[in-house]
Amino acid sequence: MTRSPLSAPDRAVDHALAQLSASMKFLLEVTPVNAADVRAEFLDGDVTEPVFTYRELEVEPEVVVEQLAAIDIGSVEDTTLAHLLRAKHREMELQLEMLRARDTDDFLGLSIELYGGVSPALREQAESVLEAVPSAETRGASLDAEEFLELALAEIGHYREQDPEIEMHAEIRPDVNGVMVSGDTLLIGTEASVQRARAEGLLHHEVGTHLVTQVNGAAQLVKVLGTGLAGYDETQEGLAVLAEVACGGLTAFRLRQLAGRVVTVHRLVAGASFSQAHGGLLEAGFPRGSAFNTVMRVYRAGGMTKDAIYLRGLVDLLAHLREGGSLDLLWRGKFSLDDLPLIAELDEKGALLPARLIPRYLADPAAVRRIELAATTNELSTLLGGVS
């Protein structure tokens, strides 16, 4: 076993926080379980303001609040680790407040505190994408849940060639919408449909980024790097979209989707109704069903501003690369680009281990070149590489 330069008491606090964080399935808890039925009713004109239902909470927020309060972050002696754990502790407090406020008027304000809103600059970039990238495109052939699961398992198999001992899984779940990662598992909704042209990009997004960094983070001496430090989502999603760019799988539809999420978050915060937000996307050329899915993701549980972070994370990562930054440390676990200097300090102290896995696309010179080219542009519409 590798000896850590961090003290045993400091590591005990880290482990306790990581275990508690892993027990919370936050995104699942705020995802509607009746989205497919409501979608059909909305598109048929039977309802104008959808009402979503959610699964019963797997954790009791009041109990977890007490467990969280019992973790003494103030006792951590290493100043770098203490800063990181203190921020994570506050993030978990916010998530618990959001679960208690699920589907109420209080949820949106907490979401803005956790994920931020939409800056004028980000909104301008999103609107520029919607103007510059044509909306007319055919959907093309699609894969159903079973077909995509087969591809996902094959992709996981490639990573097991790097390390046969990794914990990385994929399964189909009836209580999931679309495709998402929870812990070390890729979850695919029973009714999920993935454009064949999008499949490779989605695999590199979900498996090659989210699961790879989960495996690498879980193997670290600092265990919270596996469950994710505070604010990690934005950089994670930026990395995941960058993976789509790298493999040439960022389609016009996908880039418009990310831009549509940003303008929808802006409309949510500005007070627009579900129907008004949906209408705004229709005016921008989105198909009715796709527009519903985007608005549902943003308006769920009372208002999730998280969906603005995909484009924002990509923009920030491209700026990081443009300024001479590297992606190397970002594969070690789940953390924010803002915390990169602190992660580098931990690495210099010997508190980090090498990454067990490296994203598979980085072995492709063409993918590396696409990333290099992406870092030279300020025009997001030039990042397109996939077939629509």
C-alpha cells in the first residue's frame, strides 16, 4: 500500500466525507420518473405546464445533515486538503438543502448558488451558436437502449485492457431518462434512443470522461477525488464535451443542444414559464420533442441551472489550453479547473497517484490534433466535426 504524506486523522476526515458523498445520488433524486408520459401529454397539447413526479428520496436529508455536521473539517491540519474539503462540505450542505426544497420555489435560488446562472458573455456565445449553426438536419439512424448498452460494454472492455481490476459498469434502468453516469455505472434509460452519429461521442463523454475520472479518483489517496470535489461538474462536463470534439463527434445538433440549454437556463432565471421556454426553442429551430427534453432538464425539481455548465465548462477549458495549460492532472479525479493549483500542490507533496486510466481517444494523433485546433478558436461553431 502506498504511504500517504497526509496524516491519518486528515485522511479519516477525507474518507468520511467521501463515503457520505457517495451515498447521495443527487442527480437521480432530482430527475423525474414520469418524463416520458408527460412528454407525450405535452406534445399532444393535453397539458401546457407539465407536472413531474420524482422517486422517493433514498436518503433522509435530515439524517445526512447530522452525519455531515459530525465530520470535523476544522480538524484537518494540511491546509491544502482543508481548503478542498471545506468547499466540498459546503457543496453537500447545499445539495441537501436542494433535496429538501425539491419541487418548491426555494429550489431555484439554491441551484443558482450551487451551479451559477448565465453570464451575459455566455448567453452571447450561446446565441451566436444558434445563429451560426444551421438547424435543418435529419436525425438519421438511431440505436435503442440494448444496442447502445452493447457499445458501452465494448468501450468498457477497452479500458479493462488498460487495467483489468477497474470497477466500471453499464446497465439499463427503467427509472432513468436518456443516458447518465452515477458512481461507477453508466445508466441507460429503457426508452433511450441515441443517434448513431452521436454514439461514439457519447461513449467518450460518459465512459471516457466521467467513468475514467471516477475510477482514477477512487484509486487516489484523497478519496473525495472519486466522488468529486466542490464544483467539479463544470470542468467534468467541459472535459466530456471536449472528448466529443476530439473524436470528431460534436454534431451540429449537439452543439445547438448545448447552446439551447444555456438560453433555457437564462429564460428560467428570468421567470419564463415552461411553455414560454419551449416556444423560444421552437423559434430557434429546435424540433418539438428535442425542445421538450431540454426544457424538462432545466425546469425539473424547481429549476436546475446545471445545464448551463456544459458550454461554460468547454469555453473555460479551451481558454485554459489556449493559455498554455495542460489536461494531464485533470484525469486524476473529479475536480474544478479552479482547484487545479491546489491539486498540483497535493501532487507535489506526493499525495496523488498516477492515473490508472487515460482516455482512449488520447492515443489517436488525430484526436489530439483536434483538441489543439479547438484551443486556437473563439468561434464555437468551428468545433463541429461529426456528421449531423
